[in-house]
Amino acid sequence: MTAVEEYSVEIIRVILSMTFTGGIISLFLFALKPIIKDKLPRSFQYYMWFSAVTAWMLPVSKFIVISVPDHSVMSMRTIYDIARWISDAASEKSVDLVFALQNENGQNIPQMTSLPSIAVILYILWQSGMILVLGFHMICYVCYVRKLGRHNKSADRKERELLNGLLERKSTLRFYKNPIVGKPILIGFFRPAVILPDKEYEDMQLRNILMHEITHWKKHDIFVKWLLILVGAIRWFDPLFYLVRREMNKACELACDESVIKRFDVNEMQQYGDTLIAVAADSVRKTPLSLAMFEDKKNLKERLGAIMKHRKYSKRTVLAACIILVTFVCVVLGISTFHHMGNEYRYSSAESWAQVPKVVNYMKEIETVKVIRNYDKENIAAAYVYLKDLDGMLSDAYIFLMCYEKRPDSEWESGVKSLVSEELELDIQKIHVEYADF
């Protein structure tokens, strides 16, 4: 196995490990969702999904370090490698060896090169998909921002004063009106901006809309959106992630609503709900798609229901829920880590012990080649030795000699076998010698 193949195998193993841990945590959260729906704050129900995202992002079992096996010991897995290594060690200058099948006319038969391993193919597919998905989102975002930029109009002085009053501090948050947007949006990672549809809002509606978008900005939800895009590019093959991302988007809006109305009275909550209905109506008129209308209607119903059921939650209940969630996540990550470490230990131990007899044989082969060359330097052009072991014990020795002269006589062959038998402490009957005219 080449270094590229081993690296690809390790990457695939880490991805599968993260898929397992993230999937288990996600399924647990989906099962937990209906139980805690009205019993815990919406902010908790939003942030709990970050445990699954973290498990999908960080290779905890590898501690973000991809270990590549040490290749200081030369790998000898083919006859070509064996012959080349021994010949280079035994000769003053390297000898190029080419082994090829030939037909009756002495012409080389074309050979098919070895195909990439499955791990390499999977690694290439995963990386290609990640680049395509991330590139697609980046291109769409840049095109959308440019399109918005051509139609953006600065908000009037009264609207900007309301925004600055709600911010309560100096900020770089920009404010635009745009005729092509169907609903208020917050956009821009480094230079965020609030963009509203180009229409007149009532003072209370505008205040509620701006408070909602400012809350998104203060909670760094733009960063979360880009984080999900990045994780989505890494996890492009995982359908479970798309379900989690959809749940996080809904939970994000519910948590934002909760944060906005936490100091409102009943009348202000009613006005905030009316604002959501008005914004949703404008959005539906801009996007007349049945599926989008159904989804928006369902989300709006859930948001309005959460506003009506808003109440203060016990800190003890929230703390207990946090402890349970953290404990479960730690147990899942711990099991995954210990399982991976166990496999790694068994793999590395088996690999190390398997290499011991091979390395010993390689050293014996080098020494045997030197002994044979010294036996008759004038006649022996090159010598190749392959030692076969059975259960760690040397069983046979195969020697291939290239001689300047014709085939040596039996006495010369007996001398070579005796010398090798003495060197390797091996029965002379288990030594096999072949010749070729150099």
C-alpha cells in the first residue's frame, strides 16, 4: 500500500468516524425535540444542535492529527522492489531492472497499470464533491450580492435614526431598501447590512423588523450560516446533515423571536406577531411557489405559537438539560474515540510485528548477496537472493545469479550452496540456485 493509499484510507476512516458520532447525536436530538418542545427555552433548542455540528466537524478520535505511517523502512512488496533494492545495495552503481511479459517474437506485451484503490477513489470523490458544493455556494452568494448592490437604495434619515437608536452604540451595520427582495434580510460577513423591501412600514412594524435583524446580528447568526455552508460542503454526501440544517434554520428564527420578545408585554407580543404575518404575506406575494408557501405557512404557524406560549423557564430545568446533553455527547464521543484508538493500536501492533521477520530477512539477503559476490567476483555480475519464511522461521532460499561465463559446473554450484548454507544456517537441500548469462 502506497503512502497516498494509506493517507486516503486514514481520511476515509476519520470521515466515517465523524459520520457515526454526528449521526448518533443528531438522532438523539431528533428524538428529544418533541419532548422538550414547550418545556425548554427556544435558545437551548437552537444551540443544542451545535453538538451534532461539532461532532461532524472535528475528528475527535484523531485530535485533528492525521497520522501517516512511517516509511523509513523501505517497503518490499513486489519482486521488482526486492531485486532493485538488493542490487543497489550489492553493486557499486544501481542497475535498472525491467520485468515484462514477452510474446514468441520477443516483443513486450503491454501491461495494465494498477488501478487506484477504492479508498483513493472515495477520497477523490469526497474532495471533488466538497469543492463543487462550496464553490457553488460561493458563486451564488457573490452573484446575489452583486445583484442586490445594483438595486440597493439607502434608507431615509428617519429610518436610520431608528436603527441607530435600537443599536444603542456606534456600529458599522448598514441599512438599505431594495425592490427585488421579498422579505427583510441580514447579509454580509465582514460588512453586514440590513436590507428591507422597498415599501413603507408602520413605525411599530419597522421597529419590530429592525429589532429582529439586529438580534440576528448580535447573535452572530451570519457566522453560523457560513459555518453550516462549510460543514455542508464537507458532509455533502450525508442526507442527515441537511435535515439538521433545516431544523437549525427554524430553531434560529424561534430563538431570535424569543430573544426579541422576552421584555415585551402582551400587547407588544401581539404587535410583533402581526408584523410577522405582514412580512410573511409580502414574501408569499414575491415567491408564488406552492411548496415555499406551504413551508412558510408552517414555519409562521410555529413561530406564532411559540410567541403565544412564551414564558420564563426555571434555571434548574435548563441546567439539568444542559448536563444531560453534555453527558450524552461526551459518552458518544468517548466511545468513538476509544473504539478508534483500539483499532489503531491493533492495526499498528499487527503491522509492526508483521514487519519484524521481513526486515530481518531483508538484512540477511543483503549479507548473503555480499558473501556470494565475494565467492567469485570475476564471474558473478549480479546476485539476487529471496528468503522465504514460514511462521517466522526461515524455510527456503532462492538465489538468482547472473554470470559473465556460461553455466558454472556442479562443483562451483556446490561451493555456492555450502557458503549460503553456512551463512544462513539452512539445510543445503532448501537452497535453490538459478543462473543467467549476463
